[in-house]
Amino acid sequence: MQLLSRSQFDQLSQSASDYSVSIYLPTHEAGPEIQQDPIRLKNLLSEAESKLLEAGMSKHEIGPMLEPAHGLLDDERFWRYQSRGLALFITADSTRIYRLPLSFEPLVLPEF
């Protein structure tokens, strides 16, 4: 995981996929608050699944698509090394995860 560069942002914005989802959440660099960050991601993944179901994807398609992000939920080492924000860009073919030096409101943006 790395910071999101301008060229990477351009590539992401032009990726061709029938369904994709972007997830943004504020994270914490230290302190007891870091224990809440995986819970927040879990809730946002549930929201993403609901939105993808509404858009016409089946559970059999959504499960594998969101699996890499679900894999982060129990990864304590991952959560110990965060910045102020986390962005996940998920398609059926890839999951890109970026730590960002700015905080923002939690948000799920499906694309179809």
C-alpha cells in the first residue's frame, strides 16, 4: 500500500469494469481508536455489498470481489500502520488500497 499518485488516480478513473466500488474511511495512526477502524471498514463493506446487490450483481459475484478487503479486517499489523485516511478501489479483477494523509467522511461509491 502506498500514497495515491496523480497517474494512479488517472488510471483508476479510466479502468473499465462493469461494476466497481470505492470505499473511503478515516483511520487513526495511534491510540485505542485504531481498534474501531476495522469495524468501520466492515460496516462500509456491508454497505458496498447492499449497493452492488441493488445494482444487479449476485452474491456469488460480490463475495469474491470484496474478499480481499474482508481479509484486512483481522490483520492487526495492517491497522497498526495507518495514516489519516484509507481508500479502497475494488473491481472484480483488482483491489487497490491506499493510505492517505488526509481524513474524510466514511463513504461508499459504487460504479456501474
